[in-house]
Amino acid sequence: MIKIMGNTGFTFVTPSHYEVTVGEEIIIIGYPLGSFLLGKPGLTKGIVSAYRIVDGYKFIQTDAAITPGNSGGAAIDRDGNCIGIPTAKFLEADNFGLLVPGFDVSNLVQQL
């Protein structure tokens, strides 16, 4: 986690405090495959597939494409709420990505 100070021109998205439901459609925003060099962000769409516990931590499972560059971006619901942060995908399975839930991020930010 980083803190950006000063007038940067960035638009900040506040992590959501609610848990999304399984089956809900989401959009992931980021710079897939390093396209930040070209200055063009990308979008990918999927659904919330399940909640998973991995090494004692709760994650949101999605079938939306997670690639190098959009991990660390934002997962947004239809109402524009940041419901999670794309974190990882399983190489052994197609369409199996994990998000850190927005409510966990929100709680951590408040602790800082």
C-alpha cells in the first residue's frame, strides 16, 4: 500500500464496505500486460464465482481475466463500488482469479 501526496490528478475509488453476492457481474480495470507503457487502460468483465479461504485469508473468486498489469487495479460492481483488488490467478485453471475483498481493504485502510 502506498500513500500519494499532493495534487496528482488521480481519481481515487473508495473500497466498498459490503460483500458482493455470488453471481454478481463485475468489471476489472487496469493496464493488462503492461499496456501502461501505451497509456491505455483496459477493462475485463466477469462474475463473482465464490468466496474462497486461502491460507486463512478470504478472497473473492472471479472468472474475469486477471493478467499482469490489471492485478492491483480495481474490481468494480455495476453501481461503481470498488468491491475488490485483483490479486492472483491460478495458472492450472482457466478463468479462476482471486480478488482481495473491498471490505478487507477498507478495514485495513481505516487501521492505518
